[in-house]
Amino acid sequence: MFPPGAMPRLEAFEFSIQLKDFSGGEFALDDLALGHLPSLQSVVVHLLDKWDVSKKIVRKVEEKLSHEADVHPNHPLLSTYYF
């Protein structure tokens, strides 16, 4: 989403994802990387249009976000909401 070094002091990050963008190939799961945000403490993600994509896409996005929070040095709190 952001190039490395773009937001070094960002502690709280809230954003929305159109899940259909991942099923259509517009975005890749690697675009969800959080490791280059060194001060990150919390992440709030709004997953939009869950019912318009396959369960497999939803699961892959959820797993990638969870993995990114787990491997981040600060282990930021991840909150996910569906709309």
C-alpha cells in the first residue's frame, strides 16, 4: 500500500478493502504487507462486499492480514469488520 519508509511513525492504521479487487486480480495479497510500518500498534480493516466474492478469497485475505500482524515486530492489534 505504501512504499517502505513512507509512514515511519504511523501507530494506528484504519482502511477499507474491496474484496472483489482481490478476486479480479487488481490487487495481490502481498499488497497487504505491514512490516514496513515500524511504529504500528493497531490495525482496523473494513472488508467490503464479502458476499460478492468466494469464501476462498475472504479466507485468504483474512489469513494474510492475520499473518502480517503476527510477524510484525510490534504484533499490532488487528480488528476486522465486514460490510
